[in-house]
Amino acid sequence: MEKTIEWIKTSDTTGYSRMIDQTIIPYEYKKVDIKTVSDMYDAIKTMIVRGAPAIGIAGAHGVVLSAIENAEESDFIEKVKKQAQYINSSRPTAVNLNWAIQKQLDLIEENKEKENKEIIKLLTENAIKMEDEDIEINKKIGEYGATIIPKGATIQTHCNAGALATVAWGTALGVVRSAYEKDKTIKVFADETRPRGQGARLTTYELTRDGIDTTLITDGMGAHFMKKGMIDVVITGADRIALNGDSANKIGTYMLAIAAKYHNIPFYIAAPKSTIDSSIKTGDEIVIELRNKEEVTIVNDKPICTDKVNVINPSFDVTPAELITGIITEYGIFKPDEIYKLFEDK
């Protein structure tokens, strides 16, 4: 499988991050090389790389870039820590970013007595290891998730939780892919996911390339098709999950979950353990990223409304645990009020 993001190693202590530019799909498919901390911040902020797991790997790569930039500095560790926090500030909601950066900072702390170049080597090896582990995790999520997909089911999803949101395979779309391997009759209804259109641009791009029967609908159409009996199960990804199961995902997910509950349709979240933030008890503690108004008011470089209108553009909403049937992880499928078990004796 081609990786959405990967470390290109030029030596034990040099290299750069290569990633698919997701801002230009489906018009163009190309990869960009990120070689500085500043460029990594911008790549995450502008969503060249997006999706919680992929952002996490980008953060891990960013720490390596910082270490390379500061390799000859006497205050090497202090500068890397400072730049790591700068990268971490690029997108506040997705917990995987902080999780992956902290993994790298912990590694630095454990090896702080070693020479700078040796630390860079260890950070590089760890970043590559995290890439490979992400693929394995997604495969396991897919295998568990496939068990809840009825034969011939039509699955509705929101945003893009596919290969492009991870290193490869995907979380919610990983479930779709794993189910499709066993049953070629499954179908997908993909929400367009305004305002950035990740469902329209990315999810349909991925699934149609795989030959999976995919129908694009607008965000407001879901309840209509549920009422008509055309949706069997809903699966989305998540960017941060509280310990009680409340889940933050792309704006519009909450509305979809309400519609699914009303129509007695199972609603699942597919996400790795690293997306669960054990430090927060409920979704009320999740910081919701607010993005610029032009994402809403500009389409194809043209304004679609008067410039005098007020705009609020939250990137995420939080779906309460009581609306979620189950959370699919690499350790199995859990009821929302049981995910705390993932942090017992592990």
C-alpha cells in the first residue's frame, strides 16, 4: 500500500517527510516534501496532511525535523521541545498530534545523556516505527469492524477517515475495505462534508479507485435516505474521544448520529486507542478548532454570499456517547461507557 505520509531517510541523521497533498485532490495527485519545522506547521495547519492518525505521524516527523535543524546547538533539547510545542499548536482538536509528539519527547528525555546525532537516529527510527504500526492498527480496526457489517449493507460515512487520513488503509474506510474484501455487494453513501468537502473530494476518490459502489450525497440528505430504509449502518472516524465515549469528529457528525438514533440505525466510531484522550472525562473538555470564514464563504475561488454576513466555522462537533452504538478499536469493539477498560493494566 502506498503511504499517505512517510519519512524519507537519507542517512541515519538526515531526511525529510513526504506526504500526499490533500488540498488538491481530486484535481491533481502529487506528493510534497516537507523539510523544515515551519513547513510542517503549515502543512498541518492548511490541511495538506489531515486526519487524526496522519496528523500524529506528521507531528512525529516534525520533531525529527526540529532535531535535525538544531543538531549543532548546545541547547538542543530545549529548542526541540519548544518547536515541538509550536507544531502541536497547529491543530488543537486532534489528540493524535499531541500523542505522537509526546512519544518523541519522551524518547528524547529517556536518552538525554546521549549525543545529539544519536538522539536524531532514535527519533527517526521511532517515527518510521509509528508509521508501520499505524497500518497494522488500521488493519485490526478493519477486521473487527467488518464483523458488524451485514451482507449487502449500505454504509453511510462522513468526512474522510480513509487511507488519506492515516498512513494507509484507514479507520472508518478501513472497516469498509475489510468488509468489501469479504462481500463485494456492500455500498457506501458518502456525505460531501462541508465546508472543505473531504467526503466529496477524498472519500469518493478513494472508494471509487477501489471499485467500491459509492454514492455522494449532501450533508443534509442523510435523514431522508435513512427514512427510506436505504442506510443500514453509519461509521465515522474521530479526532478525539473522551473517557466516557463522547467523540469529536468533523462538523456534521453529531447531526448524523441524531438522525441514526431516531431511525434505529447503528452508529459506530472507528478510531485507534491513541485517539482516546484518557485525561478528559467528557466531551465538554474537548477544545473545538475554529477555522477561517473563507472556508465557508468561498467556493472555487468565488464568494457565495455577501461579505457583510457573520460566519462561525467550527471544524468539529462532539457526539454524545449515548448516540454511539460502539467504538471500533484495534483491541476490539467497545460500548462507549466501556472504553476506559483500554487503559486498565496496559
